[in-house]
Amino acid sequence: MNIKLLAIGKTDDKQMNQLIDNYIKRLSHYIKFDFEIIPDLKNAKNLSEAQQKEKEGELILGKLTTADVLIVLDENGKQYDSVGFSEVLQKYMNSGIKRLVFVIGGPYGFSSQVYQRAQAKLSLSKMTFSHQMIRLFFIEQLYRGYTILRNEPYHHR
């Protein structure tokens, strides 16, 4: 199974990017992982919230194949502890899907079309984090999940 993370907008924070790259490198020992940034919309200031979500939604949906399983990272999504999340990953691996796609939306969330296409919603916390930080937190949890599945010492139970 391949895993892809889509995120709207880039981050200019070099330290954040270095940490993300570090975990992507670690993750490559376990799975094929792809992190793709969808550029911020041009002239977004001239768009309403709804228009921005709609346009971002079109860009997100354009990155998917019909066979992809889509999970949106959403504050109203299901929450797991790290072991529970690793079990979710195992279930997807056992199901035989080719690609699992997670997506971090823009500042206003997702369009209704993206929610309709998604098979699940995942929340990493009840707290709100910046869109840049959530990338690092998610990729680290993905890495942690795979170390749990392999009974490696990274995660202390």
C-alpha cells in the first residue's frame, strides 16, 4: 500500500521543513510515502470562504484516482491514540487498497465535494494547530504507527 499526504499551501519555515523531511526519510523504511503540496490559490483575498473551499476542493479531487481511499484531516473527525491509529493503518493494509490518501485542507476546511468523496475523517486533537505544524504531527504519527506495528522501540507503551 502507498500513502500520500496532500496539503494546501507551502511553508517557508526551514526548521519545520527539515523536521518533516527527517520523518519522511524515516517513514521510507516502511512504506512508499508521497507528500504533495498543492500551491495556495492566487488572489485568494478576492474569493469568499465558500469560493476558496470550492477551488481548493477541485485541486484536491484532481489529485485522486477512483481507486484511492481518501481520509480528510478534520477537527470533527474520529480520534485515536497512537496504538489505535496503527491498528487503522493495519486494517487498510490488510484490505488490499493500493493508495491511501490523507489531506490537510486550507484555512477554511473542505468543500462539500471533498467531504462526499472522503471515506473517513481523522482528527489528531481537539486542539487547533497551524496547517504547517499538523503536517509534521501527522507524518510523525504515521511513522510512529509503523514502528508500533513492527514492535520497534520508538513508541513506549
